[in-house]
Amino acid sequence: MTPSPTFLGLKGQPLVYAVVACSSFGFLLFGYDLGFMGGLTTSPIFLNQFGNPNPSLLGFLVSSYEVGALCGALFVFALGDRFGRKPIDIAGAVIVAIGAAIQTSSFGVAQFLVGRLIAGFGLGMMTTVIPVWLAECAMPRNRGRMMAMQLSNLIMGLIVANWVDYGMSFYPGSIQFRFPAALQIVFVIIVVVLMPWLPESPRYLANVGRMAEATISLAALRGGHPDEEAIATEMKEIRYAIEIEAEEQGSWSDVFKDGGISGFTRVAIAFSANFFQQLSGVNVMSSLGPYIFQESIGMSRYDALLVSGGLQVFYFLSSLIPWIVVDKAGRRRLFMIGSLGMGICMMLSAIFVGIGTKGLGYAAAVVLYLFQTFFTLGWQSNMWIVRVDPTGLCWSVLATSSARPPVDYPWAQWLMQLICPLYPSELLPLRLRIRGGALAVVSQWLWTFLVVEITPPMITNIGYRSYIVFAVINFCTIPVVYFFYPETSQLPLEAVDLLFADRDGQRPSIFRVVRDSRNPAFMAEVNATLEERASRGAEQAEMEKPSTMGVEDITKV
């Protein structure tokens, strides 16, 4: 038997943990880059170095990073699978390092902006491909936990950024902003040094026809031998899934059509979900926390940095709550609870800041802490947590192939977990999932840029009324979710497709779709239909079994 392959002397779960560690440093860099500029917006040395920029320019200095990230994400979507997960991630990390070096050495606004845009472009590349790489390498039974570690490290990056800013505020000279900017390179070095020694995604390698390499990579990740039956079987399953996805690949024009599947409606809801998430005001606190606490609430610079650092720690602790309740409460309920809580917190902040006493200023800080809890409960949990279908059935694939596999195939759960990391992914049909997901990413970075860009001028020009703007948006989100967002929690993906299917020869309105998604009797009928289809698919797969490629043929490819 061929020896079991290793990477860095590791195989099986220890090797997966090494992949997780590398991915986690990438997401820690993501959080750090989002947060480190917040403390600099209140640094007199930083502001003097760049000509004391007005609030609009200051907002653009911070938000230009999101513009770069948006371009980087679109660049990766355009590339598709041409270069692989690892090369794109390494290239993105190198670009981040170049941008960080330009920021560190900056003496003028133009140079600093160029550095921010370049670093953002690299980070957009990294954050687009890292979750995919990890999901395709992790074992099915713990993929959700591996992805959860990424999210925790994003928040950990925010914590590191805020406390670095606080520590550097006690040092005189330009090191106050040059050291935080340069520290990005440390995380980049870790990623660039570690990643070349780790396996490429078996799924990517299989997708481009490099089957021998894919088999070795998969064997190492599973702790097995390349020629053993279990590895060969999983390789066949990966090839099958790739073929099904290729058959269902839609075009960009399909995103704007009904297509018999309410395509445009579902894409519009997915796009709006990112809109409401970012317009909630969460990135005001993530990217501009010290600025808000100093300029709006009236704290001293050091108190603002200290309270902002504490806010990110509280944010991290709050992010642990949704993992307990997210699949019990349902998507819609958490969306609405989160928006209601965030709206109340923003309204209370407006009242406290508007009155303007010192004691109420600290009360405003407290409710902004609570704001983070409601955000993690409502909009972070539903938009970032990996969804695991308890049935273990990949209905999207079962519904799209004439050569359906048996319903107890373990890869069905593997693929279900892989393609459903967000509410938009649960909502979108298979044909539109990649391109609709790309538009959702565009929505996320676009609205993040807008919020971070407009916040400093808002605080300067309308003061406490800024909080009212975000409160109104959060309150308006509640009826939008109630009337237009179907419930998708714990539903197989084909069940979502059936929600949008014709009823009595007519396309149902979105209001009826939402109503039916909350109707236990209707969903029982949907589940019965799914079971019938799965049974027919299993019988047909058994009949066609002799014509399929054997395990030994796969291993020889």
C-alpha cells in the first residue's frame, strides 16, 4: 500500500488544525485591518502628519480600505478557479504587505491612501478564498467548528488592533501610527511562510483535472492512504459534485431574471440582507470606535481608546451567544430581535448624547456595548455562521441530476455544509449561488465603505442625530424582514426552491412564500415531497450503478 502522505509531518485532524491556524491568521489580519485605523483617527500626531484632514477626508482615509477590498473580491470572482486557493491567498497576503509598507512609510495623504487601497485589495483576495480553502479541507464532522474559529479570530483581530492603538498612544512621535500600520506585515509573514507547506484544496485540484495531486491532498487531510477505498470513494463523490455544479452553472444575466425559480427576487433579498447588516451601524463601532467615544460622547482620547478596546473584548464574548441559539430561534426571529435591540440602543444613545451630561455620556457607551450583543445575536449569527443541515441531505444536488446518488452518501452532508455559510447562500438557488453570492459580497463591502465614509461628517454636522439615522434604519428593517424574508433555518436547500415554486400554475408572491415558510402544514408537505424525490433518486442511482465509473478507475485518472 502507498505510504500515507503528510504535510509538515502532519496528517488527518492535526493537519486540518494546521490549515485552520493558517486561515485564522488570515482572518485575524482581516479584523486587525478593519480596526487599527479607528485609534489613529483621534491621534494628534497622525492627524498633524496628514494636514489635519476634515471629517470627510478622514472618513475616506478609513473607508478606502473597503474600496480596495471590494475590488480584490471582484478580482477573485473574475479569476474563478484559474490559479487555486493557495496561490491567490499568498498573492493577496503579499499585496497586503506592500500596502502596509506604503502606509508605514507615508508622509502625505496621497501615499497613505494608495497604501490603504492596495492593502484592501489584497485583503479582499484573501478573505474571499480563505473560507473556501478551509471548508474544502476540513472534515465534515467538524467543519462548522473550524469555520467558527475563523469568525472568532476576526474579532480577535479587532481586539489586537484596539489595544495596540491604546498602547502606542503613550509613545511620542510618528511611531504612534507607523507601528500599527507595520504590524500588519507580521500576520502576513505568518501566512506566507506557513501556507506553501500545507495541502491545496482537493476539490480545486479535482476541478482542474489534477486528480493524482487531489488524491494525495485528500489522503493527507483524512489521514489515510491514496489507494485505499475510502479515499477513492470520496474522490469519486467530489468529481460527481463538480459535474453537477457545472451542469447548473448560470450566467450573469440569470441573476436579473425570474428563470422559473424567482431568481431576481431571491438575489434582491440576498443583496438587501448585506445592506441591512452594514447599515445597522456595526462598522461605525468596529472601525471608528475611539472616534465615536471621543468626538460624540466626549471622552478623553485615552478613555476613548480604553473603552473601545473593552468594547471589542465584549464583542468577542457576545459572539459566543449565537452559537447556542441560532438554529433554535430561526433566521427571521433573530433578524428582527437583533434589529429591534440595535434600534433601541441607537435611540437611547441619541437621547443620552443629545442631553449631553457626563453621566449620560457613559450611559451611551454602555448601550453601545449592548448594541454589539444584539448585532452578534441577530445579524452576525445569521450572516456568517456555517449552517449544517441536520438531515445530511444535499437536496440541491439530488434535484438536479438524473444520476442521483443514494441519500445516505456522506458527501451529501459535506457539500451541504460547504455551500451554505450565509443566509444569502441558503436563499439562492444552485444556479445563481456563485454569482448571487458575489453580488452579496459586493453589497457588503459597498455599504461598509458608505457607512465608514459618512460617519465622521455625520458626527460633526448633525451630532446626536447620527444615532437617530441608524435607529430608524434598524427599526425599518423589522417590517422588511417580516414581510419579505422567508424562514430558511434547518431547511434542505431544495425545500427553499419548493417555497418559490409555482402554485396552481402561478408564481407565488413573496408575501405568500414568506407565509408558507412559517406554515408547519405546508412545510410538512414540502418535506414529504423531498422524501419522495430522494427515494426515486436512490432507486434510479442503483439502476444506473453499473454504468458509473468504478473506484479503481478514479484512482488511475
